[in-house]
Amino acid sequence: MHSYHEDERLRARPFRGRPASRSRNVPFLFAAIITASLTLHAGGARSADRLADSPAATAPGSDTGTKLETVTIQAARARKELRRRVSRFVFSVVVSHMNDSLPRWNEPICPLIAGLPRAQGEYILARISQVATAAHAPLAGEHCKPNLFVIATPYPQALLEKWWARDTRMYNICSGVGGVETFIHSKSPIRVWYNTMPGIKLPIQLDAPSLGLKLGPTSRCISAGEGGTRLAQAVLELSQTFIVIDTDQTSGLTIGQLADYVSMVGLAQIQPHARPGAPSILSLFEDERDPPKSMSAWDRALLYALYQTGQSNPLQVSLIERRMVSRIAPAR
């Protein structure tokens, strides 16, 4: 791979009365029983009055009820705040193209690692495969055409300039070459370029001509302004990703940190210089004193939700956020 009672019934006994010779004592016994009953009733009433006057009897279980109600309210507030944080996390991390879907891999991922010692390259390959499997992202077999390139070099700008000169079609330049120039001359320790390919989802009983679309070689440049409607939106697919590691700026990282960062930016289209505002491997270059050691639960939840949510659903982002909340803090 290039890459959890018996129900006991009372039986009525037959009534056995007293001998007829003793029937004359019945009125006396009846009066005695009445007197005893009245006495017991009065005593019971007085006991009940004393019980009612006690603080414990006034509101049985009131303290417990108040505590449970407080805990419930606090839990509801905490979950509401978590939803807000998740929404901000998704907004600040994932690239959103107008009304189009959030991009992801729909074609099997075929990673290629170059410029690292063999052991480190194999470690990163294995980690990408592990993260992709956990997120249910598609993975290619052993013999495949690379589409996720991870290149480590101390001379990233020179390498990218020569690479582009040799392969002028390596970048999707539908929005111009400005983005390519920025990518090549970036000073980031790890820079990433994403090529995306729209897969147009047409509404029922409508075809491309009726929408004014021209499908074919130029369809890769169709954006939401042309193909996205309230009935059909462009489903963006990652077709190629280039991750270039500046070895001079990343020499202080462990191979685990490097592999997790590469896996995160390789499986989703992440915004440049993203500031998550929550635990994330994407903060690797923000805090030099205490950088994250690995992917966080937030990172794993985002990738899982991204690949478990239909891209053609207009509520894709909202559904991703809901799934993330459920993964980060499962409801009890």
C-alpha cells in the first residue's frame, strides 16, 4: 500500500367462623376493634405530622434534583460552546470554494515520498495509509500512478522552479499563475499545492446543455459561478497534491510530527497558515516552546467527518461539524 416472578398469587383461604355458641360476643369484639383502630390512626397521624415537620421530609431529594438540573444545564452549555469552537475550527482550517463542496480525495490516493532516508520515507508512507484508513479515504494499491507527492529538500524554491520548467502543466492555473508564484517563493517550512478537479453533480432531469455547461478538457476550470446552483453544486475532488518540505527549517521536528502534519495537509485541502484555535497538528509551527506531538482528536474528527459526509449535500459543512462534535465528545 502506497501509501472499534414468578408472579405469586395469594390463594384465598376459606373463612372459618367461630362456633355459634360464641356469636354473642361479636358486638363486644367489634367495639374493641373500632377503639383500637382509632387509637392507632391517631398515633399514626401524629407520627406523620412530626415527619412532615422535619426538613428532610419537606422536599425529599431536593438537593439531588438541583444538582442533576445544574449538571444538565452545564453540559448543555458546554456542548453548545463546543459546537461554536468546531464551527470556527472548520472555517479557519479547511479551504472553502464559494458554494462548492469541500474538496477531498475521491480517486484512490497514491503517495510518493522523495528526498528522505529510506526508513523515514517508509514511516511517512505507513502513517499516511494509517490516517487514510481511519478516515475511510480511498487508497490505491501498491502499483499506482502517484498523485500525492511529498518531497523533502534543502532547496525547495530551486527544485520547484526547475520542476515547473520541465512540466508546465503540473499546476492548475485556472485562477492565474499568481498562486503558483506564491507557492514557489513561499518561506513556509512545509508548503502545499492542491490541484482540484470539479465533478459536476447535475440535478435530476437536467443535462449539461440546459445549464449552459461545456464538459470536457476545460471542465476542470468550472467553478461555482458556472456550475453551482441551488439544485446542483460542483463537487470538488483532489486530483494532485504537492507537499514540499524544507529540511533546513524542519530539522528540529521528530519523524512522527512530520508524518502527522503531512498526513493532515495531504488528505484535506488546508488553508495556508491556518490557525485552528483548537488542539491540532496544524499548530506545529505556531508554538516553538510546546509544539503538538501528533494529530489531535480534532484533526482526526475533521478527516473522518470530511470523508463520511456526502459532498453533493448543500449542508455538507454543517453535517461535518455535527459529526465532529459527536466524535470529539460522544453524547452519553
